[in-house]
Amino acid sequence: MNAIDTAIRAAAADINLAGVTKAYDPQTIVIPPIDVELKAGEFTVVLGPSGCGKSTLLQMIAGLERVSAGKIVIGGREVQDLEPKQRGCAMVFQNYALYPHMTVFENMAYSLKVAGLAKVERAERVAGVAKMLGLSDCLSRKPGQLSGGQRQRVAIGRAIVREPGVLLFDEPLSNLDAQLRHDMRVELAELHRRIGATTVFVTHDQMEAMTLADRILILNRGRIEQFDTPKAIYHHPASVFVARFIGAPPMNILPVTADGSALCLADGQVVAETPLTGSFQLGIRPEDIVTNGNGAGRILKAMLRFREDLGSHSVLAADLAGSVIRVATPFGVDTADQPELSLNFPPSRLHLFDAETGRVMADALGA
């Protein structure tokens, strides 16, 4: 661990949002009052569909957007009325935002020059960060002479050379191709383990969220749907929105009714026993469904519509009680190529949600 690693780890600060709101007018509320604590040194991913308010939330932390109400506290200090440069944050943008006429060294050293650091110290910091990011051979080049991945590293280097306690990323990988996005995810994970900065990373890509985050903050229309670890969010979604948003293919959601003894699909097929009564939404992940009637639970009859062979596994689209569901079968599992499927929904893998609110009903099936 070098001096920059030590300095950033020591500067890592927690972030507290208390009643933070963003409204452009009384009828246009982008972020309703939000309360959340982001722990020092934690990698938090803010995840949600386009237009849910995730970039606006990040920009309010950075100071690029003014809050309409509430407080932002970073490291025990209220910052909602401070300018961006006074908040101890550094931001990496989607479009890199590099100066095209400057070399890599000049881009990375610019903020240090503005801050008045001595030339020797600027050179030492830039050299240390460049070595960390594999950019030592590129310092004399200009952005136009770099690949997309190299430009992204320069943008990250420009941020961490300031030794910030908080690093903010606004969809930084969305302009890269699939292979480079994968490589950069690995590099970002390794970088975070090394420097330990409090990191807030905005994306709409669930793969980035699941692989990078210590915790994921899922937003829906500016409201927090769930804030938990990737494992908890995947296996214990708090709502139908989360269940459908996370997973590829996403969780199957089916309308069901309960009569006090059994949980039934729309066509009357019994899924499980339950003492509940009323209408609900039932969730099960595609990979949890057992084919050929070999698993625990009731046998359900479905009609095969389409098969996707993806090499490592297959995804079956099937009609079940008037709904289309997805069934993921691992490599080597032979599914008879016939129109009718026999499926099992293991009771321990079922999720039950309120029909009106979409919120999960904990332990409703005793699983």
C-alpha cells in the first residue's frame, strides 16, 4: 500500500442523506424525501431504470444539483450548501470529460495544479496513480490517442489523484463494449479493495451492480425499493419491482388465489398449501423451477412455446395458467422436446407478494 492508498483509505467518509428531496416545481418531484446512510469505505451501487432519479441523487451528493429540502452530511459535516470543490468528493462521468488538448499527465494533474500543489508533489502523485492504473506508458499521449478503456482509466486516475474520501461514478462503463465493460468491472473491484474509498456508483446495468456492490440501493421513481447486499436482493426481493428488475431472466410473477388451504393458479392448479385467503402475486426464479416433475412440490402442467439454447444452459418459455413463464435448465439436463411440460415449484423457493402494493409477505408460505 503506497501513500495515495493510505491517504484515500484514511479520508473515506460516511454519507448521510436526511429528508433529501429534489423538485423542480410542486408538480415535478424527481426525488421524494429520502433517508439513507452510506457507510465509510463501502461500495454502494445505485441501481434503477432510466428516469428513476439515480443520477440526480448522485449529482446532489456531488453538489452539481441543489437539494430542494433536507440535509447531506459527509464525514459528519453538512455539505448541501457547499460548492462541489468543498465537499471532498471526486466524480467520474459517463463521457470521461477529458481535456482533448492536454496530455494524460496534464489531465490527471490539472486539479492538483488548480489547488496549488507544488510541481514535484503533482508529479509524484500522478506517477503513483498512473502506475496503479497501468497508465505509466501513456502519460505523454493525448486522449485522442487512447482506447476507450484507457480514457476511462485516465478519468478514474484524475479523480483519485486528489485523494478524495468519496468517489462518485455516473454510469462510467456504459460507453464501452461488452468485453471491456467486464474487464473494467474487475479493475474497479480491485481498485476499491486497494484504496478503500467510499464509493457511490450509478448504473442501470444489474450485472455491474451485482458484481461490484457491497450493497445495492434500488430506486423506483425516486423512492428506495430495497437497500441490501446483492445476495439478499437476489434471493429475498422486497417487492415485485425488485424481483422483476434483478435477474436474467427475471423472476416469474404469477397471479394466484388462496382459499385458506391451498394456493392456486388462475386455472385452478394447486401450487402449495397455505392458511391464507385472498389474491396475491407469486414469484419464482427461472432456475428454481424443476423440470420433468422430479422435484419437491406439486406437479404443474405447462405448454412449451420456445426454447433458447445458450450453451451453458437453456431457457424455456412456457404457457402456465394463462401466463408466460421462463424456466432455466442447466447444461446436461435433458428436457423432453414435447409440447407439454411437467414442472415443480419447490415450496422453499416461492415468494409471495401483496396483490395491491407488490411488497413481499415475509414467511407467508412458511419457507
